[in-house]
Amino acid sequence: MATNFSFPIGEVLKELMDTSKSLAQPLFKLGQFARFTKNKELLEYVNNELNGYKSYGEIPSYRKGRASIEFTAQSYYGNESFKLPLGLIDPEVQYAFKYVFITEGIASIEYLTERTKSSEAPGSYMMVPMEMLHYLEEPAHKLYKTN
């Protein structure tokens, strides 16, 4: 017995392009469409967008952004903030500091974006793991020298 299935793809596409609304609901609808049509590739894409990407290898290029390195130097005289130019970092490890990969699900990204808009926070940030700090120490010392 054939099943009639009506899916308002135009409506979903319109919702996806409306920047004033969340992407979660139209992505969820697109996931339903993918399940009904047995489109595994689309379903995997929708699940990754809704729930987040598990591996860096899966992340699409639009979820990769340029990073900037900012640090605060503390001394007896107080704190001073600096941006660390990427060119001062060892070329062999620059890639690890050059890009930020956005792995979170769309709801988390939207929440962080709204939070950033409503506060004076400069944007999202990521802490540098302790084992990578030694790559930044020498370049930071070149910018900031104390007595």
C-alpha cells in the first residue's frame, strides 16, 4: 500500500533562511524528511548540526573560523592585555592556533551568540590547553618584557 507523504520543503527552506529565528526547528523538520525518504547523508548532516560534530574531520568548512590569540600579562604593576600575532608562533604549530573549530550543536551556538550580543563579552573563546602553553611563552615574552 502506497503512503502519501506531503512535506512543505519550501516552508522549511524559508525558515532556514530566516535569520531572526532559530535553526533548530527547521533542521528537526528536515531530519524527519530525511528519515522518511531514507536519505542517510541528509540525516547524518542534520544530526550533526543539531547535536554537534564528534570529530574534527567531519566539521564542514563553514564551521571553521579564524582565531585570534589574546592573553593577559600579570606583573607587579598590574595586568595588561595583548593580541599575539600568529607570525610569532612556530610555523609547525601555527595551524593549531590559527583556526577555531565549532563542534557544538546549533542550539548551543545560537545561545552563545545571543549571550555575546546581549553582553559586553568580545565573543566566544576557548582556553588553551596547559600542554600547549609552552608554544606561546616565547612569542609572548617577545611582546611583553618586564624588569
